[in-house]
Amino acid sequence: MGTTVEVTVVSEGRVGEKLIEDAFREIKRLEDILSEWSDQSEINAINKRSGEGPVHVGPETLEVIARALYFSRVSKGAFDITWAVFRHVWDFNRSPPQLPSKKEIARLLPLVDYRKVVVDEGSSTVFLREKGMEIGLGGIAKGYAVGKASALLKDHGAAGGLINAGGNMAAWGQKENGDAWTIGVQDPRNRERLLGVLKITEGSISTSGDYERYFILNGKRYHHILDPRTGFSAEGCQAVTVLCSDPTDADAVSTAAFVLGPKKGLRFVEEMECQGLIVDSRGKVVMTEKMRKLLQ
């Protein structure tokens, strides 16, 4: 999934090791199904058939796409899995860096519209109405995989645990010494500094930031969190951290809030019954009232 995954469980000896292996196996299984970068994935099959016909998919793909479309609707398109056509014109590893042209973006923008994704739960199919459309689950699939892996660990008897997939986390129970899990909220411009810590025994945390994949050109930072409504990097935020009950929701909410910007983003976090902290483009920190109380 393009990130490092860490799994910690509270369990004894070989049992704990087996549980960790099971969690990684589950995440790898879901990656093979949900990654648009994999030639054999169901997402890739959907993209290849865009404008031609529906594709039969498994229950996980159906579930995560349906949930993604829900967040597309409630965010009014700030979250949109059809952003994926832009990955062909943005390259954050290129040296020297280069922006896509406005003409290229304008050509692709008509293909970005979550309302053209048709999910038929009865027949278990997904159809992209327009030829050339593509979906990418980068803003929701990691959270979904973390949620499925944590559910598996709980079902198999892990009394406590923490899964971290590149800033998408699920925590439950307590550490071996009885303490809550401690999650640091990073300063997006200083990797050595924390804005505070969260101590939790149940919950999901997701952080979306402009500092993981980016380049600076003519003094301006361009990053991988694209605004699907413009085709260019979302502006207004350096980082968004949210605390929700569900890992899938946390992933999507942090992404949508980042695109919406500090004011609308914080309101959206609250509407989704989550807690959040946002660092705006100038480094000012704003947060929900409950997050202020939780942050130490």
C-alpha cells in the first residue's frame, strides 16, 4: 500500500507471533484486491472496463467503494475516488520536478465525478460510466485494511493491539503494563517535535499531511493530496489528524477535511462525529473541543 505497516499485539509467546502473521497476511490479501497499482486487482479490472460495462467484484471491494461514495456525497466531492486519472500527470519522484500543464488537467477534469460510479449491490458489480475514468482508493483503503486486520486480531483473542499503516492507526485494549496506547501528533514542519500526544484504549487515528510525498517548485510546495475538484494539490492545510471510532472512516475523514481546508474541514470532522486537529498553511493549529481535552 505504499507505506510501512507495524503491528503490535498483547498476547503470549508464539500465539502473539502467529496473530501478527495473520494480520500482515490479511493486509496483503486486501492490498492485492484493492490497489489500483496492481495489474491483477479488482480495482484495476474496474478501471480497464470503464465506459464498457460493469465488473463483478468481491464483498470487500463493494463495501469499501460504497463507503467511499458515501464520503464523496457528504463532502460534496472534496473526497472522490475518481481522482485517480490525475496520477498519470503528477510525478512526485521526478527530478527536476515538473508541474502538469493546465491543459492536461483540464482534459482530465471531466473524468472526475463520483456520481458516475455505479455500484450494484444486488449483482455485486461496479461500473465507471465514462471511458477513461479510473478510481483509486488511496484515501480510504489503508484505513479499511487496518480495520479488517484489527477485527481479525480481536476475533482471535488479542486483548490489546495497535496497527499503524503510515499514519492510519487502530488501537484497542491496553499495553502489557496496563497503560493506554500513546500516539504522538507530529509537527508537519519539524519531524522531531510533537504537537501533543493522545492516550487511547479504543479508537482509530488517521493523519493526512503535505510532507510525505511532495516537491517544491518556485518556492511553492506541491503534494500528493490532490483536490479532485481542481486537479492540483489541495491548499490551506499542512496536516489533519482525526480520531474516529472506525479506521475506514478516519482515513476518509482526514483526507476530505484536508481538501476542504481548516474551517470547513473542522466542521466536517465534527459532522462525521469525529475529533480533529488541523494545522493550517501558516502553521496555526485549530482543533475540536474534545480533541483539545484529549491532547496532552
